[in-house]
Amino acid sequence: MKSFLIDRYAKGGALRLGESPMPALKDNDVMVEIHAAGVNPLDSKIRDGEFKLILPYRLPLVLGNDVAGVVVRVGANVRQFKSGDEVYARPGQDRIGTFAEYIAMDEADVAMKPNNLTMEEAASIPLVALTAWQALVERANVQKGQKVLIHAGSGGVGVIAIQLAKHLGAYVATTTSTANVALVKGLGAEVVVDYKKDDFEKVLQGYDVVLNSLGKDTQEKSLAVLKPGGKLISISGPPDPDFARKSGSGWLLQQVMRLLSYGIRRKSKRLGVDYSFLFMTANGGQLGKVTS
Ligand SMILES: NC(=O)c1ccc[n+]([C@@H]2O[C@H](COP(=O)([O-])OP(=O)(O)OC[C@H]3O[C@@H](n4cnc5c(N)ncnc54)[C@H](OP(=O)(O)O)[C@@H]3O)[C@@H](O)[C@H]2O)c1
């Protein structure tokens, strides 16, 4: 089948249009003919080699972490899907490869595509929506009336996270550039801080949750926004010991992650807030809930 692949990790390197073998169909898998694939910063980070320690892929590698398409075959144990179903998904992280004609995915990672979305619209959703869900629902357990700061509200994750936080009944603040102020207000954010003009840490206080997708500087300033007992959830690093353990990293890598996050964990502890790193995972059930 045709696919876009990388032969080696290279910062800024181009993808190669080439041929790769049809994916093997396991008993719990659905084979999906790909109609649309979403592009995420994760794809360029994988290509650049930033994830080679925690995601040791075999090369050549077909990139792509978001998909919408039509089921063409199902494995012997599949119960939820049949040929002809229109579906969308973020494949499991060890089975990525949506920049291709076909992909095989565990049915547990797949959801029915909502009828009111085109294939292209649906393919833009899974990775960012699952990230927002796992941060705000699973990790933070956001409750009605809580104050939530979503950084980078105009980004892929931010756009969904604002809407999800509003849906959960939260009071939402976000940061964005001047050009995107109207966009994030339209999504329901109560407070919009234009980072080109204002410092968010000077105008926001007493927040229960901060979702950070930006750099170290923003991360550290975010601590000042949280009230004691609040939660700083970062999807842009640094990875913490809990993530290191759960990701099955070896001892050495666990120690590296412990060291990388030592500073922010120490500062958080001093202020009585909780720091955690989140690396989203595939989950068809959650994806189904996001668009139900
Ligand atoms: N750990 C995980 O599971 C996970 C999952 C998904 C994404 N991520 C990571 O999260 C990051 C964001 O992903 P994404 O898909 O949302 O990226 P994206 O769609 O490229 O959005 C990034 C946004 O950041 C905004 N931005 C840049 N500088 C800013 C600042 N100083 N303050 C506020 N906003 C700023 C930009 O908006 P303006 O144009 O308004 O500046 C842009 O819309 C990436 O690094 C990605 O790799 C991690």
C-alpha cells in the first residue's frame, strides 16, 4: 500500500511517499481504509527523533496518529464493528501509521464516526480530544464551578479542552495571541489573556486546575495561578516518575525522568499543589463519549 514514511529520524526531514506492507489483522483488530488523517505536533516530534527513547519504533516508520475511515475487514474476536462502518480513532501508540491507505487497529481504540462530521473533520479530533478528556475528566476530575486555566486555547488541544471544561461546568480562563482572542471567546472562555499584551500569572489567581501545553517558563509561572491543592497537568513535559513507571521504562530512563521533573515537582510541593505529566493513550470508549 502507499504510505508516507520516514527511514531515519531527522529534524525537519521530509516524509517519503513509498510502499509499505499491508498491516497484519489480529483477532481483536479492525482493518480500516483510511479516508482522512489528522496531523499533530506529535508527528513532527517523532520524525525529529524527540520520542525515540520512550517510543522505540522500528524504522522505516509510517507516521500519523489520527484517522477516519471505513472498516473493510474485522478480526475473529471483533464484536463492536463490521465492514462498512465509518469509524475514527487514535491508534495505539505502538501501532501508529495513519498516513497510509490502510491501518489495522484494536477495536478497543476505535469509535463510530459521528454522522454529522465529515471524514476530514473527524480525523482532526481523536488525539486532541482524548488528551483533553484524560486531563480534565480522568486526571483532574473537573467539577461544576471549578476554575480551570487552559493554556494555548487556540491550539488543537486547547480548542477542545475549553469546550470540554465548559461542558463540565467549569469557569474557564485561557491564554492566546491577539489574533485568536475572538476564537477562544466564541468557544466559551470567560477570561482570555492575550499573551502578547499581558502576563497571565499577574491577572489569574485561585485556580483549581491548569492544563499546560507550553514550555518550562509558562509551566513555572502557572504555579502562581493555582490555589493550594490545585493541579498542574502538563502535556508538554517534563515526564514524572509516575509516568516513567506506568510507561514501562527501564530503571535508567526512570531516573532520567525523575531528574528532569525534580525542579517542578519540588516547587509544586512547596506550594501545596500537585504536578503531573500526562501522555495521552488511545481509547475508543472515551472517544465515543466525547462526541456522543
Ligand atoms: N502529552 C500528550 O499526550 C500530548 C497530547 C497532545 C499534544 N501534546 C503537545 O501539546 C502541545 C500543543 O499541541 P496542539 O496540538 O494543541 O498544538 P497546536 O495546534 O500547534 O497549538 C499550539 C498553540 O499554541 C499557541 N501558543 C504559542 N505560544 C503561546 C503562548 N506563549 N501562550 C499561549 N498560547 C501560545 C498557539 O496559538 P497562538 O497562535 O494564539 O499563539 C497555537 O495555537 C504540543 O507540544 C504537543 O506535542 C501533548
